[in-house]
Amino acid sequence: EGDVICVFSQYGEVVNINLVRDKKTGKSKGFCFLCYEDQRSTVLAVDNFNGIKIKGRTIRVDHVANYRPPKDSDDLDDVTKALHAKGCGVKTPPHTSSDSLSEDDEVPVRKQKGEVCS
């Protein structure tokens, strides 16, 4: 986990990591979910790390939709529990009537695909 945080922290502050492990052996399954403090950091990491080789392995870095925290989360600290409850993504402000668009204007909404946890 420390190595992953060290590599990925060059694009921003990592606030949560979930390194997926085999329940029986405790060995890493080779993937993890990582959450940055800032959405821009997530975009930079995806753009710059996807497809590169680290220690001879090509890694895949992408956004994740509908991240579900692990079920056995009784031993988590308060910060991690709060992140699981509220999520890691950027919250967009609600549409207000003071915006320049009229009610008839349709605006395409781009759904956030989540974080590299993000």
C-alpha cells in the first residue's frame, strides 16, 4: 500500500486506499481502489498512469463507477468510514434559477464515473 501511495501521490494527496487482498492468504490480488482529495488529481493520474509499466507490469488506471466498500469494514478508522459514507467524488452544486439558461434549455449532464479508489 505504501508503494502505491508513494507513486500515486505525485499527482495529489491520496486520502483513501483499498488494496484488495485474498481473504485466505492475505496476498494482494493485484489491484486496488484509490481516492484523491481533489478530482483534478484523479484525472491527472488516469491520464498519466494508464498503460505505463511499473516493475515490468503494465498497469491500468481508470475511473470507477459505483464503488462499493468492502463488507468487512468493522476495523476501519473514522476518516475511512466517513469517506465510505459520503464518497470521494466531487459534488456539483444544484442548479439555481440565477443561471443564464432558461428552463427549456437542455444541458447534457456528464455523469462522474467515480474515483480511482478512485
